[in-house]
Amino acid sequence: MNNDELRKKIIELENIIKDKDQEIHQLKESEMALADANVRIADLFMDLEEAQEQIIDQKNEILQQNEELSEHIEELSLINEQLNIAQTLNENLHKQQIQADIIKKAHQRILSSIHYAQNIQKSIFPSSHRLKDNIKSYFKFFSPKDLVGGDFYWTTHVNKKSFLIVGDCTGHGVPGAFMTLIGIALLERTINVLKVHDPAKILKTMDALIIRLLRQNRIESHRDSIDMTIFLEDRERDEVIISSAKRCFIRSNYNKELESLKGDRNPVGDTSIAEKIFSNHHFPRRQGDRYYMYSDGITDQFGGPRDKKLGNKRLIQFLSSIQDQQLFQQQIQFEEFLKDWMKDQHQIDDMVFFGVEIT
């Protein structure tokens, strides 16, 4: 091989070495770039892990916020329901208030009417002055269960005859009060217009008048009636005559001995009893004798230590214990006795009680 060829070969080898060095340099650069890339990839992985942790944290935070939001939504829903309920209650309360106002006004009108009826009933009843003119010595206890009632009393004087009538109509309140007006009007007609002065005949006449007035002969009619005691002090014949329909009365003689006498079993009015008999009880007119007449509201009243009816027996025992007292004192004692008997019990019926002393 000549020098030219050798030189040419050397140049070729140098070029090859140079290319190899360049390739090695490129490989080193590639290796360094790869190492940098690995570092960057590692950094990216670390960043990715942090990002994942942040995402997880954010996810958990979002979940917690969702839970809190759900709770708030439930609270808002509950508040909304409560507001709806409150609104409904408010509307109902407003309606109830309107209804209460209507009921209150209606009650006031009814109460006003009953007060007016009470004034009418009181005006029909005899005054204390009229009672004193006809019955010289008496005491009276009168207590309707309501503002108006079905018990009544009435008196009149014809020649030397003094009448005192104590009545107990069916029912109490307004219906009973209507019956008292009917009873007093028919008594006025019977005694002062028709001139019927015999007590038993007065009851018989009253019975017929009530049946006719209330049309009780009809099948569908009501069986309204009056339990009634008629006391007659006849100064001309010097006797006392009493006729009583379904009521007892009590007599105290000059020896202060009490006896309870039963009236006839028939009421005044009501056609359920075909043949009615009313009879008279005759007593000599003696100074100091006392007579007690009353409605069943007295004896039927519950009270006492065992919450039982007062009854005739206890009433007679009480009256026996006060016979040494004057009549006006007896009234005080009677009212106290009845008050103690009732205590906290409510009154179950109308009450009327009369004590009369012959002077």
C-alpha cells in the first residue's frame, strides 16, 4: 500500500472515529436527556401523586359539603314544612277566631234574649209585697238552675180566701220557663175568671186546660205537665185546704210535730193517665201551724258526705230541728243547710221552697 492509499485510509479511519465520537457524544447527550426526562417524569409522578391527594381531599371535602348541604336541605325542608303547618294553623286560627266571634255574638244575642225572658218571668211572678198581702207569714227560697227555669210560685186573694201555688214544670231553662208562663196564665184564668176556688177542682180544670192548649190528645204531642201544690187558707171557713199533684208537702202542728203528706199521683197535663183524681187535704186553721211546699229540685239534689239525694226523710229531720225558731230564722237556716249539703256539687234542677205559718 502506497502512502497515498495509507493517508487516504487514515483519513477514512479518522472520519469513522470522528463519527463514532460524535455518536458517543450524541449518546451521552441522549443519556443525559433521558436522565433529565426520568427526573422530570419522577417529578411529574410526585406532582401527580400530590394532585391525586388533593383531588381525594377535595373529593372528601365535596362529600362533606354535600352531606352538610343535604342536612341544610333537610333543615330547610323541615322549616318549610313547619312554615306550611304554621301558615295552616294561622289560617285555621283565623277561621276559628272568626267562628269564635260568630259564636260569641250569637251567645250574646241568646244571653240577651234569655235575660229579657228572665225579666218577663220575674214580672209574671208575684212581688214580695203581693205575697205579704195574701200570705201574712212566709219564707221563700227560689233558685232556678239557669237564668230562667221551670219552677214557679203564684198567689191570689179572693174574698177571704188566700191562695199560694207552688209549681214544678217539666224541663228547666227556656222550655220550662214557657211552661211557667202557661201555668200562671191558666191559674189566673181558672181562679179569677172561671171562679174555681176548690183546690182539687182547680187542678182538674188546669189539667183539662193544659191538655187542650198544648193539644196533647194528638199522638205526636209532647207530654209536658206541671207538678203543683195548691195551698188555700180559707178565713171564712177557718180551715186550710191543700191539694197536690205529684208533690209531697209537710205540715207542722202546734206541738211542733211534723208529718209528710203525699199528693195525688197524677200530674197536671199529660194524657198518659186516663182517669185522674185530685183530692183535698183539710186541716183546721190554727195559729202557729206551719206548712212547707217545695219542688223535687230540693229533694233530688245530690250532696252530703256520700253524694246522695237529699230526700224527704233528711228534709223532715232538718225541719224538725228548727221548729223552735221563727219563720224568718228558718229561711236563713234552710239556705245554710242546703248550701252545706251541696258543697261543691252543681245544682241539678230548679228549686223552689215555701214555708207558711198560720197567723
